[in-house]
Amino acid sequence: MQDKDENGVWGLTHAGACEMRGRVTTASDTALLLTVPQAAELLQISCDLAYQLVARGELPHIRLGMAGRVIRVPRFGLEQWIAREAGVPAARDGPPARGSAALGGLICVTH
């Protein structure tokens, strides 16, 4: 589903992005930034819940663009958030080494 934003620019609405969820692909499994639907898919939750977590400031995210309408979830931040939510003890600082399995090295990733 597409809709115009406040500047008259066509783009996907949250609902439209969620509808495309099954068709969302990334250039690489090691992409640093994920869309909210991509993060939702990795977390195996609905897009609506992922957007609610973003709105409540619970899911790590950054806003891009002049109006801050573009939301991206940093992969490392997502991995850290999952580890914290799962109660995994801190093992090391910094992002995982390039080439480590995306979300597969989750147990080693901490805050």
C-alpha cells in the first residue's frame, strides 16, 4: 500500500511495508540496518508489534531523513536487545566480527 507523506512524496505506509514483508529482501545477510518489517521477520513477530516497540522506545532504532520518517533498526542493536531481553550475561563489548552469522552469534552479543 502506498500513500503520500506530508510533503506529497509517495512511499509505503507502515501497513504497506508490512504487507510486503514476505517479499522483503536485503542485499546481504550482514546488512547493518534493517527495516522494521525485516526486524519483525527476524524476531518472528508482527509488523504492528515491531512498530509499537519502536514507538515505545523499546526496540533500538534510528530515524533518518529530514522529518525522521525513515526508521531503521541497527542489526547489532537488535542482537544486543535480544540478548538483554533473554537475560544473556555480558560476554564482550563491540559488534560481532564481520562475517559472523547474522543473529546466529546471538549468545555472544551483549550490551
